[in-house]
Amino acid sequence: MVQMETQLQSIFEEVVKTEIIEEAFPGMFMDTPEDEKTKLISCLGAFRQFWGGLSQESHEQCIQWIVKFIHGQHSPKRISFLYDCLAMAVETGLLPPRMVCESLINSDTLEWERTQLWALTFKLDSLTVHAKMSLIHSIATRVIKLAHAKSSVALAPALVETYSRLLVYMEIESLGIKGFISQLLPTVFKSHAWGILHTLLEMFSYRMHHIQPHYRVQLLSHLHTLAAVAQTNQNQLHLCVESTALRLITALGSSEVQPQFTRFLSDPKTVLSAESEELNRALILTLARATHVTDFFTGSDSIQGTWCKDILQTIMSFTPHNWASHTLSCFPGPLQAFFKQNNVPQESRFNLKKNVEEEYRKWKSMSNESDIITHFVQSSPPLFLCLLWKMLLETDHINQIGYRVLERIGARALVAHVRTFADFLVYEFSTSAGGQQLNKCIEILNDMVWKYNIVTLDRLILCLAMRSHEGNEAQVCYFIIQLLLLKPNDFRNRVSDFVKENSPEHWLQNDWHTKHMNYHKKYPEKLYFEGLAEQVEPPVQIQSPYLPIYFGNVCLRFLPVFDIVIHRFLELLPVSKSLETLLDHLGGLYKFHDRPVTYLYNTLHYYEMHLRERKFLKRKLVHAIIGSLKDNRPQGWCLSDTYLKNAMNAREENPWVPDDTYYCRLIGRLVDTMAGKSPGPFPNCDWRFNEFPNPAAHALHVTCVELMALAVSGNEVGNALLNVVLKSQPLVPRENITSWMNAIGLIITALPEPYWIVLHDRIVSVISSPSLTSETEWVGYPFRLFDFTACHQSYSEMSCSYTLALAHAVWHHSSIGQLSLIPKFLTEVLLPIVKTEFQLLYVYHLVGPFLQRFQQERTRCMIEIGVAFYDMLLNVDQCSTHLNYMDPICDFLYHMKYMFTGDSVKEQVEKIICNLKPALKLRLRFITHISKMEPAAVPPQAVNSGSPASQANQVPVSLPVTQ
């Protein structure tokens, strides 16, 4: 060991000597970059020769010595150079990265905390799974050790960044994200290591990508438990817990909500907040959006018997509240009905004003400091922020007792005060005389946020956006939001500097932490009423120590709140111009949104009805969010060149209307992406850090966003998409037609109802066509008429077969909510027009493949479809003198009974079968077991198998055997 240390000392000695000379005579003996590189190569060459002669057992000791040697230096320049050596040794494959990282992590000294450990993490991709597991285990063990020791030393930024990077790898899920949620977080919480807990929550908010939804919901449950614990009732940690919970709730995918929350139906309290009305409202908005996008409630008019009933009832028991009519009108019908039935009486603005005046009189009349603090800390309703407002309005001053009350109220209870204050502000601004008084109100409000640091901007905006004001008061509320965000320069400057100085691609940066610290030096977080403490007489010394902040700031915290604000503004038509102004000034923040395309997709989908006639606003929204990433994404990463050229520059009075070629190219882009074409239509990127996990998911979402952003109606877009394969298009290759149908099915079912409902019109058109209504139009075997593959391969394209194949492609990708409209379509639209045998067979071909799905997911629909099939048969039987394909029809109905409906439709079907002609009644006698009657005589020519071949000598086909 001594000999190894001596040899290593001699290798690095020359480096240390030259660096000492440079420091002793600054400016006289500075190495040029070429000299530095030469020195680096020379040092590595000597070390390579030494390393090659070492035994395997000595490798770890050697690396530990190097780390210790680096940490023993006092010169930043020397440390930086030695780390360059270490990083290059890793990069060139000389040193194993796992061993180097573990030596750094387990080092006894802490000098490495100021180094860039992540400079070594770019080699993580080359590590084996075992090495990654070993490394992440070492990091987790160190964090737990520090938590148990209640160490006051903050985690190293490098350690946190490296840990975040390792958690991206799904192949180490058991030790990675699963260990993070199930073991590390609970252990840190039990140890009361609040600084580490704050760091881990920041990691989850700003550094985690593609985390499985069940882990995210599990963390949400942990956070609700955390929020109720007394030790977390301090401003910074409580704000972090609530901000993380808000991000988790609003980021839930529409298809994730139902599967995840049904896991908690036995005890929904675990995933709901017992006291935060804002978080529970955010969950309801997410639930409304998810059920809308997935068409969960389509065809239903009540939440009775659905998975969300218990969740909604529990929320209303925890945090009773109402919704504004303009917000409620966007909810799916059953949710609207629930909140109308569970209406909560609201305190009148007059009573609120009266209570504030009464409490303010008490404030002015009480003289004992202890009594004042006790009374206003425990007062109900929570009005203290309203009193501070009045103090500033009347005296421009808050005394030290006011600060003491704020301090004693606590972070958790203060949220209720902010909520009441939000309502009081609307009342004050609504009754303001305007002019100087209004300006005074605006000034005081901004001072409470930025000068006195009484309430953070993101919390106040969230509370205002979540209130349920109507009419003029709603407009006043949004006016206050706009003033808070844009009137003072404080927030705009913070946004401008953050957007200008930072990149959202943190995985490509090695100076993120430096920029982060510089930003916080310029705009420090003030969460403990610092401004007020400085203003009171005498000034109060703040005692609350700040927890380390690694990634967050007011801009990033505001992003999920901004998402909600945009939605609220979209719901109220008179504030459209205000929304455009907000997007102009703050839209650049969306470059840091972790799911900008998904947010845009959800917004355009959910508010499709509201945005139909507001084409300019829709375009503005798309431009603001997608345009925010123009400097960080390559050309063609999202919107097509055709759209960017035509739609973005079109005048409002003369919108661009795309032609068939545009739609063909857009579908073709998705087809090529799903086929894995190389090079693909979209630029390459690291999908581990992308919004979407793979190119196909990205392509589908950006295509849907572009189609919904067009200034043409949903019906027009839907028909144009169907025409890509239903019309002869030179850009659609015949040999790949099914892939194009599949792509159309994927896209059209991911769009709102007006886009895909047009398929029903096409089906009606085909069923009403001469091919199916006239006995002379098609004289061949009808099943050939419906055979898409045969027709396509023989170049004998038929509208019937193409529409049938396309309908199957679309319905295959449809949600059960979308499919649940089929029974109504059958009974109200098709039943009156189905008169011929060919039409009946076509309908059976159309719906038959989806019976199993109806049986498994919507039994009610299966029953309605079963009855509709018999009603149609009765129609056809009554309108026809003779059925040629009676046996295939009956075989299909028996198949449906024995495989799907059983006796569930027996009562309705019996009545229908009794009205059929004898030949059909005979064949269907086992459906209802009413076979005791003597079967009517059947003409020999009526008994056939439906075969197109000559049947002169064919014997009657045996009927199905009863069970």
C-alpha cells in the first residue's frame, strides 16, 4: 500500500508543482489551453502505465487514494484539474465509473460536494445493470445514513443530480424508483430529516421522467399523510409538499386516472387532502378532464355505480365547495348533476365584509398583546389577512403584533386565511370607486406579496383561480390575477431572467447548479414574512433556517398554477383578451413545462366546444406553448412545416383551409414513425428525458394537437381524415393501406367527438347505397362484397368493404365510452333504414367483432345491441318476401346468445321472434325455448345455407342444438 501511494504521488507531483508555481506568481507562468491539455495527457499516460500493472484487488484502494488526494488540495484550480484527469480516465474507459462514483460518494471529506460529480455520469449508459444497481444502492445508503444521523450538512448537488439520473433507468426499478417511494422517503420522514425530504420532493418534481403512475399516486398518498403531521407545519416544507402534490394531480394522464384511483375505492381518504380545498378542486378538474377525454361518461347521465362516486363524496365531506357555472358547464354531464345535487351554501359577500369590519374593530380596541395574539390566531372564520389589508389601506403600516400573529398561525392554517382573503379581495375590488382608490388597492396587494412577503404569489393566484365567483365578480377575480402577474415588474423580471438564462434540457447541462444559485442570489426566496419583519418596529430577527433548494423557484412553482389559470380564463368569454396578454408576457415559461404537448392536447380537447369559434385564441395558445421551445427543439419536432407556413401566418378573417394532400402527409408522418422508418420523420432525441417515452406516442400527440389547432370545424377535419383512404389518394400506397387505416383510427379516436362522429354518417351513406338496398345492384355472394382484403387485392374497390374496414380500425382504437354510442346509433339511426337482407348482414359484420368487448366492459350496451339486432331482423323479415341467407343470420344470433347475451335479452326477444315468419321462427325456436308449438311448414327453397353455389340438390342444414 505504501509503495502504491509513493508511485501515485510521483505521478501527480509534477501537476501539483506547476499549479503551485502558477498560484505563487499569478499571471507570470499561466499555462495555455494547449499546455493544460499536454499536461493532462502526460499525467494520464503515466497513470495508465501504472494502472495496468496493478492487481484487480488493488483497484479500489488506488481510486480511493486519488479521491483522498484530490480532497486534500486547497486550490480550486488544482482540484478542477485533478477532476478533469479523473473524468477523462472514466471517459476513455481507463477507470470503471461505478467504482469512481462510489469512492466519491463514500468519501469522508466533503470537498467533493462543490465538484461536478455529474461530469462522470455521462458514462452511466455504459454501466451494466449490476453496476447501476450497486451505485444507486450506495447513494440511497448514504442518504439514509445522513438522515439517521440528522446531519445538518446538505446533500451534494452532484449526488442529487447523479441519483436523479439513475432513477431514470427502468431496468433498476426495484432499487430505483420503487426503493425511492417505498423505503427512502418513509425512512427520511421517520428520521425527521426535513432538509433531505425537501430535496427528494424537489427531485421528484423537477428531475423525474416517465415514472409509473402507481408510484406517483403512492407518493401523493404519502404527501397527504405528510401534510397532516405537525413537524411539516413550517412555511417552506408545507409549500413544497403542496406544490409537489399539485404537480402530481394535474400531471395525471387521462387514461391513468380511473385505473389508479379505483385501487383506492375501499379507502379513498388516502389519496385525498383532508384540508386543502385547492388540491381537492385540482383533483376534480383532473377527473373532469380525464372522463371527458376518455369519453367515460358518454351515454350516461349519472355517476351512480361509477368508480368516482365515493371519491367525490369523500371530497365534499372533507372540503365542501361549489363550482362557478362557467366552470361547471365544461364538466361531463354526470359530474354537473352531482355538484348541482350537492350544492353548498356560500357565505354572502355582505357577511364577509361585516365579519372583517367587526374583527378589525376588535383589533383596534384590544390592548393586551397576549390576548390579541391568542384571539386572532384562533379566530374563525380565518380573516387575519383581510385585517392586514385594512391596516395597510388605512395606516400604511403593520405593527409587530401583526407579525407575531402571522408567525403563530402556521403554514397549514394560513392557507385558509389566503382563501378567505381571495374572496375578500374580489369584494373590495368590485366595490372600489376606481381611480386613486383602485390604484391604492393594487399597490397594497402587490406590497403584501413582494414587499412584506406575507403570501407567496403562486399560492395567492391558485386560491383566486379556484374560487367560484359568478358573472361580474368572476371577471373582477381574473382582473386581480392579471394585475398580480403583470402590473408590478417583480414577477415579470423573474420570469424574463429565468427564461433567458436557463435551458429546459437539464440532462445536457453541467452548470445548472451554478445558474440556479446565481438566480437565487438575485431573487432570493422569502417565505417567512421577511419583508414584514424588517418593516415592523423594532425589526424582528428571522429564526427559521431555510432548507436547501436544489431545483425549484417561484417560476417553476407557478407553472402548474398557470395551467389552471389558463383553463379558468378559457371558460369565461369576456376575459379572452386578458388571456392573450398573459400568454404574450408569460408564455415563455412553457419551455420548462415537463409536458407542454400533453397540456396543449388536453386543453384543446377539453375546451373544444369553447374554442370552436375562437380560432385566433386557439392559434395564440398553440403558438405561445410550442413557440416557447423554438430555441431548444430542432426544426420539425412538433408542428408540420405546412402548418407553420400557412396556419400560423393566416389572417383571422381569412383562415387557412388545408387540402387533401396536407391530411395525407400528416397521416403518412405517423405511419412512417410507427413503422420505424429510418431516418424517421421526427428528429432524434433522448427519449428517456422526453415528454413521451417513444416516437409513436410523440407523433400521435403532436398530430392531434395540430389537427385540433386548425381553423376548420371538427366535422370537416374528421371527414378529411376518412377521405385519406375512402377517396383515391395518390400519396397513399396500396400495399400499406391497412397501416394507414390503423393510423387514422388512432388519430380520430384521440380527438373530440365532432371529429369521429362523422364515421356514423359514412356508415349511413353506405347502408343507404344501391349496393345494399337494391337486389339487382349486386348479384353475387354478399360476403365477398364485405371482404376488404379480397376487394383490395383484386383492385375491385367497393365503398362497402372500405368503409367496413375503416370502421373496424376506428372502433378497435375507440374507448368504451366512444363505443357506447353504438347502441343508440343502431336503434335511432340504422333501425329505421335497415330493410334488406344485405343491409342486415352489413350491420352484423360491422358490430359483430366488438360484442366481446361490450360484454366485458359495458354489459348494458351488449343487451341493447342484442335487442336491436332482433328488431332489425324483424324489419327485414317484414319487408322481404324471402330471405336467402337465413341460416348464416340465425347462426350469428345463436353465437351471440351462447357467447355473450345468454338469457339476458330473452324477455324482449321472445316477443320479436313470435312476430317473425314461420321459417325464421322455426330456426330461432331454441333462442327462447318456445319450441313446444308445432313448427310451421317451411318451403323447401327457404332452407339453405346461404352458399352462392347451386343448391338444387342440397339437403337442409341442421339447426343449432339447444343447451
